[in-house]
Amino acid sequence: MASSDPVPADDVMKEAAALQEEVALPPELVVDSDLEVAEAAAAAADEVLRGGGEGGGGATGGASLISGASPRSLGAEELLKAVADEAQVTKRGKTPNEVMSLQEQAILANIQELQRQLWKVKSEQEKRDTGEENGAAGEASESMAKHRVIIVANRLPVSGGRDEKTGEWDFRMSSGGLVTALKGSREELNAVWIGWLGQEIPEEDREQVREKLLREYNAVPVFLSDELVNKYYNGFSNDVLWPLFHYMPLPIYQSEAGSDKRFDTVLWDAYKEANVLFADAVAAIWVESDYIWVHDYHLMWLPLELRQRFKHANIGWFLHTPFPSSEIYRILPVRKPLLEALLASDLLGFHTYDYARHFLSACARVLEVDTTPRGLEYASHFMSLGVFPIGIDPEHIAHILQRPAVHARIAELTETFAGRKVLLGVDRLDYIKGMPHKLLALELFLTRHPEWRGKVTLIQVGVPSRTEVPEYQRLSERVNELVGRINGTFGNLEYAPVHYINQSITQEELVAIYNMADVCLVTSLRDGMNLVSYEFVAAQREMPGVHQKDGPGVLVLSEFAGSAQSLSGAIRINPWNTEEVCHAIQQALTLSRAEREIRQHKLSRYVSVNTASSWAKSFVAELRTVCANKPNLSKLPRLPFDLARSAYERARNRLIVADYDGTLTQLQSVPQLATPSPYITNLLDSLSKDPRNTVVIVSGREKRFMDTWLGKLKMALAAEYGFYYRMPEEEEWQTMAPEVDTSWRDIVQPILEYFTERTPGTYIEKKESSLTWHYRDADPNFGSWQAKDMQIQLEDVLSNLPLEIIQGNRMVEVRHQGASKGMVVESVLRYMADPSRGAKNSDTPLDFVFCVGDDRTDEDMFQVLKILRGEAARFTAPSSVGGSHPLSHGGLTPFSSHVGPDLIPLDSIPGGGQPELRPAIATPRSVSTPTAGDGPGRESASNSAFTESRPNPSGMEPSQDAQQKPPVIGEPCRRQEDSHAEKKGGREMCEGGLESGDLASPSLAPHMDHLTLEDEAVTENALMLSSRPCTPKGGVSTGIGRDMPLMARDAKVFTVHVGNTYSQAEYHVESLLDVRRLLRDFASISFRQTTRR
């Protein structure tokens, strides 16, 4: 089939069709005539892989080969390569006695040849279409570069040094857990590796080393000094994070008996400095299409460094150790900044769900954020979470087993330990591996079962680690002591119960021991995964002609190892329970061959499918998916500070409304601690002294606290969410509901007390208008559960009372319905338009509003201002020179059919002049009073009474009364002797025929159907400012012969929410520090303007 000349596309299609029949490909897998094979075949390839692996268990592993690629990103070469790889996976899934048939080999060869031919055809086609002479190889290189993965780990996968004779640097590939795991997938991922070389490189040699590593190993070195490594790696990473993450926090604070070691911030600073150097190395090669994969606890600070430099970078982070429970993690003095740094990633990966759950719990408790199993949102960024159990390369173990040297070693060991059962332990000499626990269990086993003395031997490989650290030195002494004691007690001249190998051994030696061992003991106290268990399972293969073994070995696995959640065929143990481990040894030695084979089959199936390669590919595929589908969290745009400052500086009449707790000051669980700082007090004082400003502070606190803290300042105050309020030039507090029935407290308080007694960290705040249950100091999860349960009970007993139940920021409040922060804003607006009450700028339309809040209770303010601003923008009549309306001088009225240059033509209003939440401006033509039974006639009658200001098609002129005085929306009727008002059903009729209690024309009803009862109340209050007569265009009658609008038509309104969340506000700021910063700028502008005047 091979040929030196390119094969026409039609011939390639025929070959593909023939090959399809041989391997039972579905009809969809064909070569398209325009050579877009990937688009037509990627979906079918998954089906092929699933179908081809049924016999050998390779389906899952095969599907993972291409599951991470989209149809458009998978080219013809990659697709066919994936199918070829699947053939290999299918082969590997077979039992050890099976080999690839000749037909399968021929099919695989045909696939490979077809891949080569297809590539040539594609190359020629692209040359003809684009005119580029680079060929398909260049295109493929560019395509791969777009999907490059930058692997960032503490160590590079190479080691070496300088040749003393030649002075040249020489490097070689090194071994290690991560190096081994990524060995088979680096080329497929198009990966470049960034890390530390393991030694300090002289300054003059760094450029040479960098070029050589990049050219020969596609690696980029990070140059660290020995001093920095000692603090960053040995100090913070291995002396602080490693023990803490493995539930061994004591070494952080105590090194020896009677010698305390406190947390050293110098180590923390060195840790951040090293991470910055890693970020520098990434920045030197990063392009926007790269995916950055950061590894392990050494580089927890790196995601934040990268995010600050590259806002749109694709960042993943994987932890190879356990993540401790929140109770352990909270010991860490720098717990919060480390979590915040990790949340800058797009995807965090963990070995098990337990580790992911612990991480989410730590975030909930330390950062006080809401979490979901998929991830969490923090600082306007969503971080996804995933579970990716790592594996090994079982084929690598199989290849080692085929070596003659390994065969010879297996035979030798089998002869040495003939007649005895072999227990095996392979561990690094680390306190998390539980070697003393293993030896103690063996000692108990030999004591309890004397019949096994001389018949069982433990081969314990203890690889030395961190020999310079005192804790590890003491561990080594303890292990040597136990080995000597057991051998001395139960051994003799010909028999030693424990063979202790305190050194590293070769891979061939290790695999040989794996193969001949009868039981593998893994007694880790905490372990991220423990791949020794995987390697033991992979090495349990029959070796015909080498040795005859009575079935596979048995895996005894600690439940505290990450692999215990995956390897369900193992005997699981608690290594802290010596009795249990002793029993597990006895059980493993006496299992029948049938049960051992069943267990091994289950283990082998998992290990062979969930390989290191599939782990790497699945993580990168998930990272690509997450980055390609990032949620749009820009719920609110960030406040344009420059625009707000500019608008403030130009304004003549300003309103500043601010929530208190959480906006001006930090939230406090004890009311007495919420006292404003002198800085805040001085800031508010400066703002309120500006004659152009009206400042309003609203709070849920009691009025006695507000009076004490801010009562001396000339500004409006509102307490208990608006139930009590006080205007700037007034000393007495007013209430929204003068007569309040408080008998409901007798029902509510016992319920709150019941939950307070059963929820530690909660308390009840009693106010005149409300009762509040706070759970800010309680456990966040338990407090939230109790709050939901409480709300259900309260709703059951309060359903018929005029009360509302509010779920706020870590609190539940029961209060009257007659008060809200939105009503306070309405009252302030009425006050600002009334010169008789001492308002500063009652003759100047309001042209600047800044309103800021942080929780649900502030939504009422945002909603009211939104309605009023829309009203002003659409319908507010402009003031004439001097601030008076044309209405007061007999000029154009807002109901005139003539439209002035600054008036809004009704025809231009969408929907035939019908506003969003207000009735169309109408001219009374005839008064028609519909009855309750009029039904649809009510709309007709209303339309006849209120006609848009257009030429009258009937030619009839409006009545004289209507011409003289148009109706005023919401204006209370004044009794007059000339009987211009008439009674109807107990309600007074205003001049022009509009009922004094009507909210609007019935034509408004369709626009209010979606509103809740609370929304309608807010809308009604916003539209009917009943304490002062309203103008037809949302203004307030001043009572001095002219009408002024509540808000200027071009008023700048800034409603701001602290924190980026869903809100009716228009903008957001990140924190209360931004609020303080902007108010400080406002105060500076006011000071300059006041001084200038």
C-alpha cells in the first residue's frame, strides 16, 4: 500500500471504507471529500473506542484518548492516531496469555499507512488553497502551539551537572512520581516543563543551561539560590505545609522536647518570593492560547501571581497530597492568603472527593463564601473543582517483567524464600507512611499466631528521606529499634522475620519483589494516593517458566491512602488499630485462591484503565473545557470612579445614601462594636457640611446607637431598616408606623430562643420594630441549616400577620411590613423638595444621586431610585431660567399637543407613549366612571378619560375645566366650595376626574402583572408621594406657585452594590474600602468647592 507519490483523496476514501469494514467502524467514520475528517468523524471515534474495548476492558481508557478534544480541534492525523492508540489499548486490556493476532497487526499497520497517506493529501490540498509553501507540517506545528500545555512543578524532569573536564553542562532524564506519570503524555500534550534544577546554577552559566534544556528537553529552568531553596522548599513547603496537609501539625511548632518553634514569617516571604520567580519563568514563554498546569503544594501562591499578570490566562492547579479538613487547615497562620491564591485558578484538581470536600469546607469557613460541589465564586472569578485520581503506566511494569534479568531475580528470590509467605512493604522513610505501625502489627501477629513463626517474612524497603531533619532521624532510630526487637524475639540463625532494606533499590529489583510477594502491606497514616499499591497490582502476573505461584497476591491497604477509594478489591485497614492490621495479615495469608483471583481481577481492571496517561489527559481536557466555557460573572459592571467623581463635581444638588453595616464599617456581631471610626465620622461630617449635599445613612441598628454615633452630624439618619428616621435639620425621630401592635413578639421570641439554645454562636437582637437572630459566629453550615428550619417554622405561624421574614447576611429578621429603606429614600426626596422643612436646595432639581449598599435590605433603595430616574428621564419637564417651570407662567403645559425643544414627544415613546411603569401622559376628554362590574369597559372608559397628547381625530375640544387645570397624578384633593370635586364610593375625585387614590391609568396594569406584592407597594409609594402634591411629571408641588421635579432629567444616578452579585444596583465595587476611597474623593471635591466659594 505504501507509495512515494500522494494518493488521490478518492482512493483514500475507498481505503478508509475498506478498513471500516475490517474493524467494524460505524458508517459515520468516513473521509470527507473536502478533507475535514475531524468534523465528520470525531463523534464516531468515541463510539469506536467504546465498542472496541468491550472484550479487554480498554473502552474507558480508549475513550479518554480523544474525549478532551472537540470535533473541530481534532485533525485527521490526531483522529487516526487516536484510533491506532485504541488498538494498542485494546491489546493491553487482554489477559496476559493473549497476544495480538496477525489480522489485528495488519489492521494496525493499515491504519498507520492510511494516516501517512491522508496527511500527504491534506498537505497538497492546503498548498493549493492557501498558496503557502510551508506545507502541512507547518500548519500542524501552529495548531499544536495553540494548545500547548505549560507544566509548572517544583522540579524539572532532568538532572545533571557540569563536566569538570570540558566545562559543559550535561543532563539526563530523572525519575520521580510526577515525571513517571507524565512521561507518556508530554508529547501528546505538547508540553513544556518549568521547574527548578535541584542545584544552584552560577550566574554566568544560566543562559547556556537555559538554551540547552529548552533545545534538548523542552524544559525551562527556574534559577533559585541555595538560601532561598532552604527557606522556600525545606522551610515552608516541607516543614510547614507537608506535615499540616498530612495531619501532623506539631512539627510546625515543636522540634524537640522542651524546644518550641514558632511560625516564621521569613519562610512565608521566601515561599512567595520563589513563586514569583516561577511566575517570571512562565511569563517569559506564555502566550494567550497556552494552558498552565501548576503542580502541588510548593506552588500554591503561583496561580494568583499569574492571574495578576495575565487576566485571561488558563490556569489549572493539582494537589498530589491530601488536603486536610478545615479544622486542621485553620491552624495555618497564612490560611486565608493561600486559599485566595488558589482561587485565582480556573480548575483545581484533587485525587479524591474527600480532599475536594475538605478544600470547599476550608473556603466556607476561612473565606466565608458559599460553595457548590462544582466549585465556587470568589472576587468575580469562578473556580471549578474536579476529582482526578492519578494512576501509573501498567505497560511499563509489564515491559520490566519481560526482561531476562528480572526473570532471573524472581527465580532467585523464589528459591530464597521457598516455603515461606512473603509480606512486602515499600515506603519512603517518612512519618506519614506508618512503618512503625506496620512493624508493631507484625510483632502482634507473630505473638498471637505462633504457628506462622518461620513461615512468614516481611521484606521492608525503607528509602531514606530528609536525613538531616531531626524528626526523620528519630523515625529512623525507631524503625531500626523495632526491626531489631522483632528479629531478636522471633528469629533465629536461619530465619529473620524482617528483612529491612534501608536504601533505594533499582526498578528491576522492585518489580521482581512485587511479583513474588504474597501480600503487600500499605499502612500509610496519610497519603495523597500511594502508587505502590498500583504497582503491586500491575506486577501480579503469572510468569510461566520462571516460577510457579499459587495465584495472585493480596493487597492490604490503609483507608487513609487516597488509593483506598479506588482500589475496592483490597483489604482495607485502619493502621492506627494494631489489632485490625494483625487480623488483616492473617486474613490475607489464608484467603483462598478463588477469592484472591476475584480481588485481583477487580484491582487489575481499574489499574489498567485509569493510567497516568489518562489522568493527565482527563485533567487537561477538563481544563480546556472549563476555560472554553467560563461563566460570565460580570453581573454588575464595576463602578466608573472617574465618571462618578466628574458627575459629583459638576452637580448642584446631590443626594448621598449609604448603608451602614458592611458598607461604611465592617460587619460586627455585637452592636456596641460597630462604632464608626473617627475617619468615617470626619468623612461624613465633611460631606454633610457641603450645602450642595444631602447625606443619608440607613442602618438596621437601633436608633439609640445611630443617635450616639452620628446624631451630631447634619444629615438624615434611618434606624431599624427605615422604621425610624430623622431628617438633617430635624432633631426628633419619626416613624413609618406610629401605632404598632407588638403582640407578635410573644409568638416569635420563643421560636428564636429555641434555636439560640440549640445553635452555639447565635444571639437575638431585640429592636422596637423587629427581632433579629444572628448566626455570624456559628458554624456556617450548621447556622445556615438552622436558619432555614427557623424560617419554615416562622412562616407557618406568621402567615396571617403583617410581618415579613428577611434572610440577610448571616441573620434572620422578623419585622413589620410598613418600613423599608426604599421608603426612607422617598421620604428624603419629599423633604428635599420642600423648602418649608429647611431643605438646602429645594429650588434646584436633584442632579446627582449616589446610593450604596451591600445586602438584600438595600434592594428597596435601588428599586425606588431606578423607577424615579426612569420617570425623570422620560417625562420630567425642564425648568426655565431661574428654576421655575413653564407651568407657573401659563406657558406650555406637559399636556399640550405642542412639543417644545426640551420636552419629550409622546409619539416617540415606545409602545405608543406608554412608559414602563407609569401611565401615559393624557388629556382628560370626558369623565367616565366605570363600575365594579364594567370589566373590559373599565379600560375603554379610562382610555376615553385619558388620551395621549395628539391631535383630536374627532375634532371635539376638551372641556373647559380640563383645559384650565390638568389632572395631577397622586395629588390629594383639596375640598373646595365650588364643588370641582365629587364624591364617588367614599373616595374623593380630583379635578379632571382622577380619583385621589388611583395609582395610575388601568393601561398600566399589564406592566405591573409581574411585580410581587412588595414590588407593587414600592412602586405605589414611588409614584404617589402623597405627603406633598405631585406634578404630572413626577415632580412635587412646592406650594409657592411653581412646580419642581424630584430629579433633573439628566441627573446622574449611581446605585452601587458592595460585592459583585446579583442586584438591582447598576454598578458594583469590590469592598467597603472602595466606598471609603470614593467618599474621600467626594469630600475633597466639596472642600475645594466650598473654599473657592
